[in-house]
Amino acid sequence: MHKSPSVTLLAGGVGGARLAHGLAGALAQPEDLTVVGNTGDDDVIYGLHVSPDLDTVMYTLAGIADPQAGWGVAGDTTATLETLGRLGVPTWFRVGDQDFATHIARTARLRAGEPLSEVTDALRAALGVRSRLLPMSDQPVATRIETAEGTLDFQEYFVARRHRDPVRAVTFDGVDEAAPAPGVLDAIYSADVLVLAPSNPFVSIAPILAVPGVQDALTTTQARRVGVSPIVGGRAIKGPAAAMLEAMGHEVSALGVARLWADILDVLAIDSVDAHLAPAIEELGLRPLVTGTVMGDQLDRERLARELIA
């Protein structure tokens, strides 16, 4: 019987969640997938510990994510948020009622002394997610965005200010004191295929790589290392990746992404519209995989996942 490969995905945001969904469906067993999620976006909102990227992956794998937004719970209500607004609390960070329940459960367990990795595993199991979901670290790491207006917390930059500020630099508070969460390095070393999701290189993938030991593991693992460009036809599918590339002096293209990831990948998947960039990507020492990288429905996600695994 043919053994299913084990796959480890480094992911953040909606693109990472959609690829995780495709990989879980394409593998013989969803348990053969481990997702290492970005926690640089984590923050305390309404007094609760919110882990947006972990939750987006978890809800998507559980089949309950809002299909339009890509994040949050499908069909969720907002009674709690509306009441907070009436009580004078600023409500720029939108959270649905079922989503609030996740944050309440997480916060209670963290305050009781459980590490984030154990809490994440318990929440995942409770929602019936069979793939492993690991935070990049149990220690807090905070993504900070440096702009002309000063240094902004990630959620202030991304949600409150709708990522309209040109970005001068991105830093990760606390990362030097952080360690990979239990299981993260093992998942990188033991994988047959290591995948970098089509997530923002600066605020979704870079925080994971910045955790001490993770980038070293990527450069020494025997896994085949495959990335998916989040830039298609010179534009980001979602979010500020293209604007960040431009603001920080990088080419806004799949080739610009290839230059960022050249040292840690063997293969870079680029969309068919960017096929003309394949020779330049090859010159960087990467093998370009030219295919359809824009993920629509589940069939589309699984098709891309199978191509990456193969």
C-alpha cells in the first residue's frame, strides 16, 4: 500500500487556511498534515486573547469558516459586539458571537496556566479538526509595523487603519526570547514535503521564520520545500502583500517573492499568468511550478495541493 506523504505547512491568513483545507483533503489521512500557524497577529481584544491566523485555519479545516470573508464563522451573529458598542466600547475589531466563544475558551485556559499549543490542540479537537495545528511559539511574539505615523500594533495597522499606511519596516517584539512550540521543529524535520503557503511574506511567514531555530530547520530539513507565490499577475490575491513589497523596495511579482524565499525553497509554484517569470526564477536556483494558484472552491484547493505534493 502506498504510504501517504507527511506534509507540514507554514501558514497565516486566508490563503494559508485555504491551502491547508486543500492539503487536508488531498492527503489520504488529514492527520498527515501539520499546520504551523503564525501568532505574530495575536492580541488582547475586548480583554480576550485572540489568535486570528490560528482560528482562520481551524475554522476552515472544520468547515465552518465564513466563505465570503474567509475568516470568522459562517452565519455568525453579532449581538455581543452590538451590545459592547452600546456600552461605549470601540468595536472596530469585528468578532461574531461564536468567535467570541473561542476567544473566551482560549483565554480561560491560558489564564489557568495552559500553554497556547495545548489550548490550540484542545480547541482543534473540539471542532473535529483531524490535522495537527501548532502555534509557531508558546511565547508571545507581536508583529509591529513601522510607518510614517510611527510604530503600529499589527491589528491597529491591519484592521483599524485598513492597512493603508505605507510600511517602512516590520519587526517582531519578543521573538528573540521565544522558542518554537513543542512539535514545530519535529514537524519540519520529519515532513516529506514542507510547504510555504501563499501568505504575506512579511507578516504571515516572516514571523514564523523569525522564531529562533525555525529558519535553521528549514535550511537543513530533508523535506522537499515548496512555496506558493501570494502575488499573481503583479497583485496580491488578498491583503497588503503587494503594497508591502513595493513600499519596502522589492519587485511586486512572483519573482520578487522568489528572491525573498530563494534560500529556503526548492520549488516555487507560480500562477500561469506569470509563466514568463519562470526562467528568472530558475536562475535563482528554484524550480518553478507553473500552474493555477488562485484557489476557488474545494476542488481547486485540492488540485493545487496534489500538484504541490507531487
